[in-house]
Amino acid sequence: MVQQYCCCVFFLPLLLSLRRSVLVSPMNAPELWTKACEHLKSVLNGDVYSRWIENIKPSSIHENRFILHVDNDFCQTWLENNYQDVIVEALRAAGAPQDFSIRFDIQACDSPDAEPSPRDGAAVKPDTKQVHAAKRRHKPVSNGNGSPLNSNFTFENFVTGPSNSFAHAAALGVSQSPGRAYNPLFIYGQTGIGKTHLMQAVGHRVLQSPGMSVSYVSTETLLNEYIESLAKQTTMNFRNKYRSTDVLLVDDIQFLAGKERLQEEFFHTFNVLYDARKQIIMTSDLPPRELSGLEPRLVSRFEWGLVTEIESPDFETRLAILRYKQTLTKVGLRDDVLTFIADNIKSNVRSLEGALTRAVSFSSLNPQMQMTLEVLRNLLKDQLNDERQKDLSFDDIQRMVADYFDLRLTDMSSKRRPRSVAAPRQIAMFLCRKLTRSSLPEIANSFGKTHATVIHACKTIQDRIQVEDELRSSVREITRKLGRDPLAFQI
């Protein structure tokens, strides 16, 4: 009896393990999903089920994780944020164990005609074949070294317009001749306007060539890896990791500022890659000359190739982006709704997509309620308020600076150069750069100065506020008087 009991105790975990593996084996994935769908139909609104659940395809089960295929990145994000828990509960009700989990992967639509074009007849419309080719990339691309590339950040998914066409053309050129055309390529602009997307698009295109390697890394990750290599005395491995690649993509290079040892390391890595004619691409929120806390020799090297800016998208490009993104959803919004969003959300692409997600979410959860402009205005109330706060003009800033230093408004654009005028004028240029979404040429034109003068002014003030408490206090006070939080703008 004792022997039988011991046998049972010994084999019980194994039997339970076998039972669980049989229950969730890959062969049973479609059957399990069919049962789960029956449960989902009973707990979800019919419109919600047909819009978001019906097109999900069961793929496989591995180590108690169910892989489900969805049509696109928008569906993936929406399901993860809104229905993941409901789906897991349905799978458990269908017989899955309690520790069961799910993952959504992107897979091409079954029908090649399932997706309309991103913009009816518009010049910025991506090629339809390219869009469907992009959809076939259903998971992040592993590139050997560094972090994986986002499968959605391809040239096919990048909507072009006047604000980004030059940067797009440069990136395309680099992808065709890495290490030869524009090396390094330095892309700068404010947050959320597509710098990382464009940089990774180059990586995806290069990886289509056999034998080519790409390493993508954020500066924060680079710093953490460097610190770890010092602690473990594996700096040679760290160096080899990024010096043996064909294309090095470095995001947010501005965070190198003030990190002298990492700058030294990156300086030598840059030289090794450049001398070997390997491609280097960097992104930043500011052009090289405006980056404070970087060694001059690095700034100089960053400017060896091509420095290009991505500006905030204009109305036509914003509308094109919305139309394209809407094709990735199951919800049809009227064109006047998209036009309202494009006309009022101007800061960056990320905010634009966030507004669209809200509108799509509301329509999906309230299928009986019409999406009127009044409903939309209330839905986006906080975003619209944020956008209005961002609309500072050059005149607003120049007047505030002139009043603060007891100067005439005309002094802001005069040719007078006494310190009592020159320093406030530089502060005004610096604040125009920080607090508006305008390009350097636009700022220069408003002051009647050259592009180089604005760059010099911005760098001068940025450097001075790091060491001069009184000046920093004045600049922050002016910023607050303009209704902005200086810390939010890194002032």
C-alpha cells in the first residue's frame, strides 16, 4: 500500500504535466479557440465580437501561451488594451489551465483586397503591394546584435509629406547604398514625429540583402550595457558587438551628453565603423551643434554626413496619416471626423494616432451612437486643451522677453549688438526653439537673422543655463509667464 502511494506521489506531477500538455498542445489550438469563441459570443456585444474577435486566427500553443494572429498593429494594440483579459477568461472557460496566457502576432489578411488605400488619390499614398508586404512581417525582426526592430517601422508604412520628404529620401538612399550615401545620417526633430520609424525602416530594408547585419540600440540601453561591461570586465565583448555590424542605428543620441566615458567609447566605435565604410544612423531631438554636453570631436563627426530634420506634419500629411491608419481598423469614421482631428491635433504623429485611437474606441464600444463633431470635441477635450497651450507664436515669445528685460519689441529683430540687447535676443531665440514646433529657418526669419545665428544663440543659452543660476532662473520665469512648465521642456 505504501509502495502504491509512493508511486502515485512520484507520478502525479508527471501525469498532471502530461494532462496539461495534451490539453493545450498545438494540435488542439483551433478546437480550443472555437470553444473560447462560443463563450466570447455570450459575453460580448455582437458588433464588438464581429469587429474585433471574429477575424482572430488561432496559431499555436507553446508553454501555456496561445499565439493568436491578428490583421495589423492597430488591432493588436486595441485587443491587448481592451480584450486580453476577457479572451484569457474565455480560454480558461474552454478548458485552458489557470496559468494560461496569450500573445497577439500580426499576420497578413487573407484577402488582398481587405485594406483600402491610405489616402484616396493622394500623392502620399503608400504603394498597395508594399502595404500588404509590410503586413506579412508579423513579429519584431531579430538583427543579431542590439534590440529587435519594430516590424511596423518600415518604408511601406511611412506616410510622407513636405515635413519629412527630404529625410525620407535620404533614408531611402542610405538603405540602397549603406556606408556610401550620407554617412553618418543624423535625423533630428521633436518627439513622436517618426525619427525612430524612419531609422528602423533603413534597418529593415538593409536586412533584405543577404549577409548584411544591423544593430539597433537606444542610447539608454547602450549606457546600461557599457556599465555592465565595466562591472563584468567584458568591455571587449561590448566593443565587438557594435563594431562588427554593417549598419549601426542609435536612437536618442542626445543622452550621451555629460557621459564622458561612454562618449570616449562611442568616439572610437564611430571611427572604426566609419573607416570600414559601415553605415551609422543617429536620431536626436536637436541638431548636433545644439547638443550641450557633447565633446566637440563628436559633434564634428556627427556632421560629416547629412543632418536632416523631420518637422511637425502639415495638415495634408496629418490627414493622410489618419486615413491610412484608419484602413488598419475595422471602424469607419466619416471624413469630417478625420479632418477635425487633423485640423486640431498638430503637435506630433503620436498624439494624432492617440486621438484616432480614442475616436475608434468610442465608436467600437458605442455602435448605436453617431460620432458627431460635438461628441468628438468632448471626447478629445483634454488633448485639444493641450494643443491650444502649445500654440505659442514668435511674437508672443519676443514680446514676453522684451517686457521682462524692459526692451522694445523692435530690439528683438534689430541689428544692435550691445550685451543688454544681444543676450535677451538669444534667450528669445532659444525659447522659440524650445516652445514652438517651428524650424530653424522660420525662427531665423522672424528675427531677421541667419540660420547659423539661431543655432549659435540656442547653444550659447543652453550652455549658460547649465552653469549660471541667475540666467537659468530668468529663463524659467519667462517660460512660466508664457504658460509653460520649464521642466517639461527641459529648461
